[in-house]
Amino acid sequence: MKIEIDLENIFRDEDGNPEEGLEESIRRQVVSRLSEDYRKRLFDRFDIELGKIMSAQIETVMAERMPRFVDEILDAEYVPVSSYGQRGTPTNFRKEIVESIAKNLKYEPKNYSSDENAFTRAVKSVVDAKTKTIKDELTAQIDTKFKQDAIAFAVQQLSDRLGLVKK
């Protein structure tokens, strides 16, 4: 720890009067410096602790009241205004969200998949997956049946050409 003593104040009291002795002056300056350092550390710690307590309190209050705040915000009525300043009919965020969801839950295929809404892309992906599954199953069945029929036909043709009679 570094302690500085101002020699200009050695023989003066805290008000600047020259009535203070050397010992009293040094004691006053040391006490002043130590109390200033202690006060600074105390206030720094106080700020940190206060910040922790405030954060905890805010978190508790927000957890408790946030659902009600969200409901109030969703139900708060407002009048939409177009970019040209035309006022619309009064509405609230909840109605706007429901309308937006209903609008986006329409199957509307476009030329480019990037232009399609999320619902259309989801439906297409499900249909594509099911179509691929059915196609794979049919291909497997058709390939097996085709192989059997082709072998039976080849055997029949060879038997007929070679004059073999099947018993």
C-alpha cells in the first residue's frame, strides 16, 4: 500500500489553518487516505452486490409477470397506418398473428420453392417422401415379378424351340 503525505498540509489542519501539529497532521492524512480507500472498496462491493440483488429481483418479477405482459401486449388495440398515411380498422396483435398464420397455412405452389410459404414446402416434402416410399416398394415388387416372368418366358421359348415337352 502506498501512503502519500502532502507536505504543504503538514502544519495545517483540514480547513487550512496553521494550528495543527506534525503528528496530528500525519494522523489526519493517513486516516483520510485509508478511509477514502476503504470507502471506495466498500462502494464498489456495494455496487456489485446491489447489481446481483437487482438482477435476481428483476428475473423473479419478469418470470412472475411476463405471461400477463405478453397477453396485454397481444390484446392491446392499435390502428394500423399504411405507408401513405391511411388509417385502417382497429385491431390487435393477436388477431394479426392469427390472420398471418391462416394466410400462410394455404397450399399455394409456385414456380420456385423459395417463393412458397412454409406450409406449402412442408406439404410438398411430406408428399415427396411418401411418393418415394411407394415408388421404391412398387419398383421392388415389379422388378421381382418381371424377373420371374422373364425367366418363365425364356424357359418356355427355349423349350418350344428345342422341342422339349414340359411334364
